Amino acid sequence: MSRAFVKEDGPDNAPLPDLPISPYPNYVTPRGFAQLQARLAEAQTRLAGLRARMDRLDRLPEAAAERDIRYVEARLKSALLMTSEGRGCEEVVFGHRVSVVDEGGAKTAYTIVGEDEADAATGHIAPQSPLARALLGTQPGDVVAWRRPAGVVELEVLAIAWP
């Protein structure tokens, strides 16, 4: 193919804009820090594989991998590792697993983790979430009001533990 038909400069070759970084402190659990490190290694491996392709006319996948690497590196650089060492279970803090019961008697447990580790489906919630904000600083026996779009739910804190 003639070089005249190969597009070397264009929007698909420009770097992609960086992913937005949260304005909140980047607290992470040891598990969350390990997940970020694994994500970085995976993205670097993916980028190496993309660069090794014979047909590299489409540079968009490479740009996306580079953007992902920049994001994860920034998150690792700003990480504030929080461990349970020297910290008790008197009141709910970052990293705690909190068992609660709602007004209907349903028991649930939530773990307050970093933003990159949060997954509501598994009970891992970010400290900026409305539920975590309601739970932080409470003690067993306290009742909190969790303001949700569907309405306010009262939760009683049953237990606090390190996962």
C-alpha cells in the first residue's frame, strides 16, 4: 500500500484525555492497593501486546491503554494506605466492616473501602457515599438515618470489625 493512503496524523493518533481523578483523599485498604497494582500490571501488559501487533494502523486501543496506565499510576501515587494496626473498633472508621439491621429486621454488612475498590453489589462502599457518611463515627447500638432517593431508612449499628 502506498504511504499516500496511510493516515499518520489525525484524531485517532492524538492522546486521549485523561480520566477524571477524584477530588477526595485517595484512602485505600491493603486489598485495594494490591488491586491497583494488579490493574497497572495488566494495563502495561495489554499495552505491550498492542504495540507488538503487526497491523498498528488503529492507534486508539494503544491510546486507551496509555490513558488507563496514567490513571492507575496517579491513583497509586496519591494512595493513602490505611491499615488496622493500632486502630480499634470503638467507632466506625475507614476500612471497617459494619453490620447493621434495618427497620424491617434485615441484617446487612458493609465495608468502607477506597473509591477504586468500591462495589455496592458486594457491600464495599466508598467513604463519600451517603451510607458511609451516615455510618462513619458511629458505635454499636447507634441508629443512623440513611438518606436515599427512595426515602430515609433507619439502620442500627450491630457490630464493627476489621475484615
